[in-house]
Amino acid sequence: MKPLHDYAGSVRHQASDRRSSTAARSLCEIDLEAIAANLRAVRGLLAPGTKVAAVVKADAYGHGARRVAMHLQRLGVEWFAVATVAEGVELRRYGITGQIITLNALMAAELDLAVTHSITVSIGSAAEASLLNQIAFHLGRTAKAHIVVDTGLSRGGFAPQELLKALPALQALDSVFCEGMWTHFASLRSLPDARAKVESFRALASAARRFLPLSCVHMAGSVAAVKLRESHFDMVRPGIVLYGYVPHTEHALDLTPAMTVTAPLIAVRRYPAGTPLSYEGLHVLPRDANIGIVRHGYAEGYDVHLTNTGKVAICGASYPVVGRITMDQMLVDLGDDEHRPGERATLFGRAGPSVLDVAQRAGSLPHAVLVAVGGRVAKTWIGAGDAEPAPTLRPSPARHFAGL
């Protein structure tokens, strides 16, 4: 055994090494070039002139809105979609000069910020349009707005017949420029039903254009952009597809997952058959096995519903997650394989399980898996070395609201 002072000296030396500061932490690596490749794949589906509105809400699905949006802006993306005005204001502060649109309904207190920062507002009722008009008038500006239509999602927006009745009043607004109109699919499980929605929306947009200068009609999110080309209209809104996934579709599209999450194996113990593992003994070993302790739990965003259902990869081999996932750790059954502390388990991403597989095992959504990554996870960005982000700025206090 080494003398204690030798061990302590080694620890001090390691602590001074920058690599040792991350070796004991969960790491989230985001590949900006993968996002660029996914953007190219989406653009390959579009007719010439069709715009792309990159959905970067929720910190770009956990990928870092500042870096992702700056990178996409350098790649020629002209529109960015967010959920809240606060997210849009942050993009402005980070140097995003393109068009920004909020997709959720807004509270009155947010509208002045949207108008001040040239953020396009989605309006879903005559009352919302009138209020926006009043605020823009008092600010001495013209607000930009897109009309949102409810075609079955039932979370706000004009019903088609309501919009037809409201068109003369919308046309009369003197401080609101209605430049666009959009809707979102409630379901794409039945393509015949979805195509009927497209044609109904197309007819509604045609009627609206007799009153309003709609230069940007849009309907397709990620799945529709891939599966339903007739829904592309003037612009598509790719979200999850930019980050490497298309849920609920068998359509072949060459995508690259942008996020990889790994965590350190901190100990390996041999336990006999019959040993209960973790809280409540929810898993009992059916045979002798090596059990690895991985420093990653629900505090880092790993869904507790992956208890006894999740899988991780270590050195290219797949291992099941066993026992209750805890706040700080999880256990994996290594069988008779031998691994050493310091090796890293890949929770999902490159050379590991797919986010789609993780979401399915958790009874969740890939979007939820991605945005949950946080807590003590250290995020790093690779690729696109010529696209360094703008300096971090301290955002000013912004008003928040309950999104849809």
C-alpha cells in the first residue's frame, strides 16, 4: 500500500489537472457539426425558397440556445422559434439578428418586450390582436404578428370560422402587421387525415390572403417536414429533427444525434445471487454478478422510470440498469465482465443507446429526455470551430409566464 503522503500528493497533482475536474462528472457533449448536417438533411427535403424556422426553445432542447442559434445563423437560418418572450430576448442579447417568433400565447405584460425587441407574436384571438395593437401604438411601433389557427390541438388559436369573421378587424389594425399564419398538427398517425388538414388550412390561408399580406404561411414541424411535403407551405419549423431524431416515423432520413451524455463508473462490486439492489430492493440478483456504480441519477436528469428498464453502454457493450435510480447514482449489471472505475458509461448518444430508445423505455418523449439533462452535468460543444459563440451576457430581468 502506498504511504498516505504519496497518495495525497497524487491527489493534489490530479486536482491541478484540468482533465481531472471533469473525469468525475457527468458530461454532455454537443456536436454542432451534427446539427449542421441535420439542417442540410432537412433542407434537402424542401422546395427552393422554403424558409426554415429553427426551433430553439427550452435552451435548444437542452443543446444550448446561444451556441446553437449562433451556429445556425451563420449557416443561413433566418427564423428562430421560441416558446417565451424571455427566450427571444436572450437570443437578441446573444446576437441573433434574424426573425424570432414566439409560438405560445403571451400575457399582456410580455407584449411590450416582444414589440421592443422585434419579436414576432403569435395571436390567436381578436382580443389578443386588439391588445397587441394598443401596446404597439403606445410604443410608437408596428408589431409583427402571425395568426395561429387551431386545427385540432386545442391549446389556443383562432377556430377557422372565428378567423374568417375576424379578418376585416385584423385588416383594420393600424399598428399590427399580420405577415404570417400558422397551425400545428395534433396528430400525424393517419396521413389521410393529416392531408385533409393540410387542404383545409390551405383554403383558409387563401381566404385570409384576400384581407392580409400573408407572406409566411407555415404548418410543418419536424415530423410533418419529413413525412408530409405538401404541408411545407412557405416555411417549416424543425425542432427535434435538428438535434438528430424524428419520432413516430419510419421515414429514412440521414440524421446524426447531436448530444452524447456519459457518466463515470466510480466503483465495481461483486455480489452473490439473491442480493437486493438499491432502495426497496426492486431488483434481486438472479446470479452472482459484478455491479457497477455510475455517478449519475435523477439530479442529472436521468428519468427515474428507467429503473430496471434502462440500458447504458460501457466500452461498446450494453448493460441493464438495475435497482432504483437514485438522486446521485445508478447501478448497472455487468454480469461477469470486468470494468474499472474511471471508465465511462454512455447513457445515450454516439456509441450508446438512442434517445428514442431511452424515451420508449421510460414511457416518455425524446424531447423530454434531451431537455432534462442538467444539474451537475458539464456541457461542452465540439465541431464548427469557426463558429464561436458571442460572449455571454447577463440577461436583464424578464417577465415569465405559464407557457402552453
